[in-house]
Amino acid sequence: MLLLGDVFPNFTANTTEGEIAFHDWLGDSWGVLFSHPSDFTPVCTTELARVLNLLPEFTKRNVKVIGLSCDSISSHIEWCKDIKCYAGYNEDDKFPYPIIEDKDRTVATKLGMVDKDELDANGIPLTARAVFIVDSNKKFRLSFLYPATTGRNFDEILRVLDSLQLTDKAKVATPVDWKMGDDCMVLPTVPEEQLPKVFPQGVKVVSLPSGKNYLRKTSCPKV
């Protein structure tokens, strides 16, 4: 079982951009791997089109994106035409990120992405809507797992990336519904006497009935 903080499995796969070794392809970037049950399906098409339109946001965060679907490369290539059309791209534009071919479910099985309740025409389980976030050290940082009938929210994926990258550099955590620029929470491990040095912008302690001073807010650090 893959646990947060583990080195994310390296694998070799055929993609719409040729064969890749995942770690080599990732290089020094963060990565988002997102899987799909099948090509030419309505929810999947809207998701991949959304990623097309959000690519500048991923690039700004030093994040590479890669899709995966159970169908063949030739099927992926034809499907990309529909995705580009739905996203408002020209048909002649190069599809800007790779999609993995996983007809035999090798990668899906390795990463625990198989949905046993969704079967193809041959009775073989399809891939669930999984999302994996991997950092630039190849560490597994976060996953979502959606059923086939529920499309993902890629704005939430960007929000999570902002939180992970910020909290890697600053001694803060991000509270419920946080967005970049909102106040953050000071980590409980930061001693009271270190607050002025670590957070020169100031810290506000929220008064609580317990009398415990654990809810400490600070403005979003600039990192």
C-alpha cells in the first residue's frame, strides 16, 4: 500500500508522446497524474479539456500533468481531437501533455486505481478517477479517488498544490477552505518565544473556551 511520504513508484509506459520512465519524465518538477476509465466518454472529455485550459496555472507552479486511460495510443490520439475541440483549441494545435496507454491495467493495478464496480465490454475492471500528486523529490504527497460518475474539481487540485508548496517552506498549516493569500495557522510545534522571529508579520491568538492558545493565525507568508 502506497503511503504519504513514500517514494512514488517509478514505471515505464507508452504515452501519446512516446515511451516514458515516470521519474525521468518528471525531472525536477512536481507532477499530477490523473486517470480515466475510458476514452470518448463525456465526463473524462470535460476533465482533460479543463486541464488544457489550466496548463498555465500548473506551469506557474512547476507542475507537469499526465493523464492515463485504459485505451490504446491510437484511440488516445483520436480522442485528443475531441478534447481540443471541447476546450476551444484548434485541431492543428499539438496536444500539450501526455496520456498513458494502460490497456492491460498494469499501471492502474500498481497504483491501486482499479474500480471493481465499473467493467468494460470484456468484463475487465476500468480505471477509477484517481489523482496523485508527486513532489520534485518523487515523494507521494496526496491522492484523490473518485467514482467513474463524478468529475473532478481541478481548481481544488491547484489549491492543494498551493498549500503543499507553501507549507513545505513555511512553518504554517492551511485551514479549512484556505486559498492562496488567506491567513494561515501557525504550527503547534513552533514555541511561543520563537513567534516574533519566525513570524515578524505578527500572530493573532484566537480566544477559546478551553483557554488553550493553539489557534494561532498569521498572514500568508511570502515564500
